[in-house]
Amino acid sequence: MFWQDNASSHTARVVQTFLNQEHIQTLPWLAFSPSMSLIEHA
């Protein structure tokens, strides 16, 4: 399971097609959600 932000490289159709074909689940991330990085403030 992957957790991706809404970067254009993550939301590209080719990436989404690959993830669907390989049955890889992704967690939803809202476009304007706060950063949830665990190491950002370290």
C-alpha cells in the first residue's frame, strides 16, 4: 500500500494505470491537506 501526495508525477494516467494493473492500493490524499511527513520536522 502506498501513500502518495497529489504531485503530477503520482497522478499521471500512466502511473495510475500501472498501479491498477498491479493491484497496488494507494491511500487518498486531499489536494490541500497539511503535510503528514513523519521526518519533515526531524
